[in-house]
Amino acid sequence: MASVLSAVEIQARVKELGGDWSLQGQKLVCLKKFSGFVAAVAFVDKLVEPAEAAGHHPDLEISYNKVTIYLTTHDAGGLTEKDFALAVQISAL
């Protein structure tokens, strides 16, 4: 099982991510806005391959033209390296 990062490590990693990512409790959160529903769903489709390859799956909310991505390692009980690695991949999409 992946090890939960310390609060200091998490704060440093969130700063490194920058962009649309923020920290909400024990979750990394990113809100993406698109031109409409079809574009939002197309973005979600792009998340499938990196999530499957990592064996780590984000929680997602779709609200018309907005996609909210939540990352946390449920079985570890908090944020791990897996979350930040997937966040970097998602940011590159």
C-alpha cells in the first residue's frame, strides 16, 4: 500500500502542481471548464487511459460544461505519491 505523505510534503507538492489544483482536506481538487457538455465528456474520456495505466482512479463530477476531479488514495487514507503523479498526467492533457 502507498504511504500517506506528510502535511509538509503535501503543501510542497501542491505548490509544484500549481495551475487549477488545490487542496481540500485530504483530496487534490481540480476544476476544468469547457465549451459545453460534449467537450467536458470528451475530456473525461481522455482521463481513462492514464488512470487505468496507473491503476489509480479519480472521483469525477460532471456538471454540464464543468468537470471536477478529486484525487486521494482511499485505501491509504489520504494523499500519496500516486495522487500527485496522476495529477501531473491530468494537467498535461
